Amino acid sequence: MESVHAIELRHITKRFGKVVANDSIDLTLDRGEILSLLGENGSGKTTLMNMLAGIYLPDEGEILVNGEPAAIRSPKDSFDYHIGMIHQHFKLVDVFTAAENIVLGLHDGKLDRREIYEKVRAISDRYGFGIDPGKKVYEMSVSEKQTVEIVKVLYRGADILILDEPTAVLTPQETDRLFKILRSMREDGKAIVIITHKLHEVMALSDKVAVLRKGKYIGTVNTKDTNPQALTDMMVGHSVTLNINRPDPVDVVPRLTVKGLTCLDAEGVKKLDNVSFTAMGGEILGIAGIAGSGQKELLESIAGLYPVASGSIEYSPEGREPTELVGKSPMEIKKSGVAMAFVPEDRLGMGLVGGMGMTGNMMLRSWKKGKGAFVNKKDPNKLALEVMESLEVVTPSVECPVRRLSGGNVQKVLVGREIASCPSVLMSAYAVRGLDINTSYTIYNLMTEQKMKGVAVIFVGEDLDVLLELCDRILVLCGGQVSGIVDGRKATKEEMGLMMTRVAGRKEEQA
């Protein structure tokens, strides 16, 4: 008897207005299999999986679950078919415990806490999660929150799991732990789809790889029969060079000098502790560290967005006396002549207004120049068109709300706008997080172009391989302190990994 697929998609098509997100896609997933779903940003990966999750309805085509036609019109229908999706942005209530989040919406009456805890622990023991059912979400690390999301779908009986960018905010150690869990699930007969842009993870974890390009299904290959270069060519449609160009710095000059920077959060906890370094014009300074080591607070304090308890931040413009930035608001920093651009970690929360189009978001950089009730849209509209063309932003128009764009296209809009301001200091936090490989290399090239123009580029990253290929020097943070500053051309991942987990005491290099 021929075995049936856990999931079979037949001619699935989904449109959003004139945009065809998925164009007659055929795809299968089997039990005891991990399938990686690859494609550039905007290729339709998440849209396709959202139809399995009951978030979208296909305009055309058919979904079969275990060989039978399935009518998935809501997330509840999806759960009824034992499908669970773990989204890139977690859907948890911070003030609830792990157990309360796991059973949320399942019980109308009084909860039997002991029974729930026992079931949660049974799932945890089976796959090696190590979850505390009584722990509040706001007390959890990113990895623990993700674990709660996975246990939540397993508690509801899911045996077909979809994970969207599951390693985007995990440390290498947390990623290894997640992969061990997923392999255990595969051995248990689960059918798993993982959406990711990290090709080394695809090669390490998956059994098969399915590739989408511009909404179309390109093909499925066995992981053991392919390699990162071949997969990249399938995604993009032409050969892509997977090497980062790093020219030597030329005529470097001190541009930003940070001395003894200390920052406290609202509870008085030190987020940065006596941080000192100099960012040079004409080089890329990388910032490395495990999540929550002070990267966010460092960039935000330089930009005037996070309070500084002590220390100084001096900006040195060409031919002028240094300017002290501590104590100044972002607008005061701008008015004092500091040419600074900031690509924050939170693209739509802090960087762009999701309900506005590209033109409106370009105006955010210069709206104060407008007089009265009217603002001149001509220049921002021209800039929006230039960014759209030069960075190949996929959007129906420059007036389309940016929240409707894929993550990669949102990032292109943000980076393009900040670079267009002609900065002398460019700060970027996780500029390629969740981006496809082609878009990532576009961003790397833009950073290098700015460096060669004499800009001091500060690049916060999470991929150590990229930091070592792209950056001239790399500052390593651990618990808000500087472990050391290494030469990007000479350092190793092993050396940096040790520095990320302990303060190495290499203060002599913090010049």
C-alpha cells in the first residue's frame, strides 16, 4: 500500500490585490522528515505556511492532510488537523506563566493546575525541553519563550510542526539545543517544516529542501545531494558570489570616542558597565555578544535614546572641536551638527511607521523642515523611488504601507533611508536578521561602501562568521562589559565564543 503524505499542497495560489504571493504551488511533507523551506524575502514562504496555519485562505488549490482533503479556515481548524505553527514573533502573554499560556483558550472552567503541570512536564521530558510550567513569560529568555510556543502546539496534539525563522534570535548554544529537540521529534514521527535563511543550518538539520522564487515553486532536493552554492542559485535564479568583500581601511580617523559608559535600566540594574572604545571613520567596527549583553543599550545611548548614568560619548567632526553627546536628545544631537544614522533592531516599532508608505517614511528624516500644515513631498518621493530602484525593493508602489512588505524589503527601506542622509557615523543593529542571503549580501556591500566613503560604521551582528568576514575590528560584550576588541582578520570563532561568555580582561585593547 502506497504511503500518504502528511501534507500535500496542490496548485495553491494566493493573491493580495495585484500581487501574487503564491502561484500554483505543489509541495509535499512526509512524517519523520524535516523539510527546509527556502526563498528570498517576499518569495511567499510564510504566506504559504500561514494557509496551513489557518491565518490565510488560498484563492485556488487544495490542501490534503494525511491524504484527505482538508478545509482549513481558521487556526482552530489547523489545530483540529494536528498542525501547529511557531511564528517568528511569539504570541505569548507576558504576565501569564508558561502553563497558563500553553492552555490559553482550551479550558472554559477552572483549571486543574496539577494535571496541566504533569502533562507539560511529560512533554518536556519526552523531548528534553526543561521547562518550568510556573515561570512567568516576562522572566524568560528568548529561548525559553520559544520552548513555550513549541510545547503549546504539542500540548494541543500537533504532529505537523511549522517553525518560522526559529533561530533568528538564538545563540549558537541555544540553536544546537533546538536542533537536538527537532531531531528527536523527527525520530518520533513528527513532520516538520523549518523556514530559515541560514544555509549552514539547512545543511545541518534538514532531510529535504524546497525552494520558492517570486511566489513560484522551483523544486525540492535532498539535502545530502546539494550544497549552499547550489541552493543559493536556485533561490535567486542566477549565480551569486558568497564572499564578503573587505577592503583594507584607508585614512582612518577617530569619529566616535566612548569612555567609561555606564547605563542603568529602570530597576537600577547595570546594562552597560564602564564601556570604552573608539569607532574610526573608514572602518567597520563589529559588536558581538550573546543576546542581552548590552548591544541594544549601547547603540541607543549613543543615539540619545537611552539614559546614561556616567561616562562620555564624543563625536569628532572634520576640522571641528569634539561634541559631547551625553545628555542630548536625538533632536539636539542632530541640531548640534552630528551626522548620525541609526538602523535599530526594531524595524517597524522604532525605525519605520508601518501604516505609512515609503514616501512618508522618507519624510520622517526631514519633516521638521516643512512649514505650516504642508510638507513638500517631492524630494521624499524622489528618494523613495531611488531607494526602491537601487535596492530592488519589492512593493506595489511607494505609497503602499511598509507593514505589508516582507521583512527584507522593510529592511531595505530603512537602510536606504538612513544611508541617504549621508552620515559620518552609521549604526546598525542586526541589519540582516531574518533576511535572505541575496538581501544580506546587498546590506553587507552597502556597509562596506559607507566605510570606503570614510563613514564610521558600527555593525551589531549575531553571525560570528559574518562579523569575522565583514568587520575590521570586533568589540565583544559580555554582561554589559567589554571582554576585548579583536582584529577581524586574525580572530577566530572559538576565541570570540569564549569572550562572549566571560569578561576576558583584555582592557588594554579598548583604545
